[in-house]
Amino acid sequence: MFLNIYHSVMIDALSLEGNVFLGPIAGYSDRSFRSICIEQGANFTFTELISSEALVRNGVKSAVLLRRGDNEKQYGIQLFGADPVVMYKAAALLAPYHPEAVDINAGCPVPKVVKTGAGSGLMRNPPLLGQIVAAVVKSSQDHLGSVPVTIKLRSGWDEGSINYYECSRIAADAGAALVSLHARTRTQGYGGKSDWSHIKDLVSRITLPVIGSGDLFTPEDAENMLRETRCAAVMFARGAIGNPFIFSMTRSLLLTGAYILPDPSERLKTGFRQLRLLAEDAGETIACREMRKQFCAYTRGMPGGAPLRNRLVHAETIEAYRQILDQYGLDLSGKNPANS
Ligand SMILES: Cc1cc2nc3c(=O)[nH]c(=O)nc-3n(C[C@H](O)[C@H](O)[C@H](O)COP(=O)(O)O)c2cc1C
């Protein structure tokens, strides 16, 4: 039977046009990158994880981390923390940003986060995880117009404590509207292979929409995950870095069975546009440094990519980037409207 696998998604009352999402990626999924991903067809996006403790202690200092992109009609802000009271207060502070969802991080493996009991540390304490979800749901009702509260889990802490189902049930009972599952354990970090059978199992056992995450590097991976697991949506992460085209390609594959790869010039122009957007938020110097790692990804596998990368990693100004890319054959001057 033909399965229509590109489809809309409902998260409580929130209606999303399609089921190809951008996951939270610390150090990458900022406003500039999210905007570019949306241009390419991402149907929902998340900020990177934001510390509830820092938000509550310092107030909204880094508003830029919280703000939506100019073209971002719907987005979720992700919080992490291990104290229900602090998480309640932090969620309340999101009111000026009007996010369409608040996501709770229960998957971060970083020792600094885990040792406070937050991130994937929450999966070792399911009752606390439930209290955190309940607190954020209450805060959403009190301060955010009852936007959906979602949670992002891993499969479990380690191979011997796979508890994604227990944690999902507890989260659902506490009022969560959706579960994203990165099908790796905390011990795996980002290594090894993700186990999609966990996603399939969860989809078959809970009624909440389940978003699948783990090892989505090509449009075909996304199609396979949707078909194999029947998850409601897929969430790209590393596969989107330097390759935001993965959203348009995936959408095209799911709808038509085929897609077109972007040519080198489109890749570089998109990277350059991301640089300019990032500079508006972070300033030119930081943006130029930050974009080095991104350009390594944008130029991966490109003819002449290695010498180009060697030059771009020394670029300190937007003008320097422009000159290097111009020499590669792009006209980024803006004088030729067809190229701007
Ligand atoms: C550099 C990096 C930063 C990440 N930051 C976050 C984060 O802030 N919050 C979160 O829930 N997941 C985070 N993740 C996990 C991703 O959202 C995703 O679940 C994971 O990378 C698995 O997908 P992939 O194998 O397709 O990359 C991060 C992953 C990477 C590689």
C-alpha cells in the first residue's frame, strides 16, 4: 500500500504543514541557520538548549538565543534544568518571545549538564522528569497561552537502562504533547548507530506524536525512518549542518520520489547569506569565526573544496569572504541581481 509520508503534523492545537523538522543543535541552530533551513522548507525548528538556571538568575541576557528568525513563523524554545520551580520560572520568562512550543531537554549527554541532574540525567530520575514536565506545562498555561510542551529523550542512560517508554509515559501523563526520541543512549554520545527499533516501538505504544532522531544524513534516511518506524516526523541535526538543502531535497523525495542536488554555487551563496544573517546578530568578527566550521561543511565534497576551505578559514571579515568566494567564480557583489 502506498503510504503518504509527507504530511501535516498536529501538536495539540499547533498545526504544522509538514513533517520534516530541524532539531536543536547547540552552537549551530541559531536564528541565522534556522532562517536558512526554513527557506529550504524545514517545517518546524528548535532553538538550542537554554539553561533555565541562567535565565532565572541573570534574566533574559542573551535574547538573541531566544528570538525567532525573521521568517520563522513557528518555532520551539528548548530549556534544560533539573529543578521544577526554576523550570516553571524560566518558561514564564519566554512569554515575550511567543514560542509555539517549549521543549524540555532530557537528552543532553554533556557532563557539565548531566551532573546537575539535567539533560539525559533526567532519564535516571523519571519521577523528577515528570515533575519538570508538569511544572513547564503549568507555566505554559499560566504565562504562554497553553502552548504545547514537548520533550526530547534519548533511548536511555546506557544499554542496561533503556527506559524511553517509561519516560515517555510519565511525560505524557504530566501533560507533554509530543516526544522526540534520539535513539541512542547517553553512554553512546553521538557515536555508534542509533537504534530505530526504539522509535518504532515507542510509536506503537503511545498515542502522542513521536519525532524520530538519529543518523539522518540524507533524504533517503528520512524516508526510511518514516517508513520503518511510522514516526510522525523526522528531525535532522548533523545532516543539516552546511546542508540546509536537505529539507527541500527530503520534501521533494517524499512528494515526488526524486530530488535535485544543489550545485556548488548555490551552496556557497547560501553559506554567504548565512554569514551575513549571523553578522546582524553576533557582529562581523564573531560571525566570520563561527562560519568557518560551517563553511567546512558547505564545501564538503565540492570540486576545489580543500583549497577553498584553506583560504576561508583565515577570513576575518565579510569582505574577505566575499573576495575569496568571488575568486571561486561567484559574483556576490549584489550588482548582478540574478546572483544576489
Ligand atoms: C553539536 C550538537 C549539538 C546538539 N545540541 C543539542 C541541543 O542543544 N539540544 C538537543 O536536544 N539535542 C542536541 N543535539 C542532538 C541532536 O538534536 C540530534 O538528536 C542528534 O544529533 C541525533 O541526530 P543525528 O544523528 O541525525 O545528528 C546536538 C547534537 C549535536 C551533534
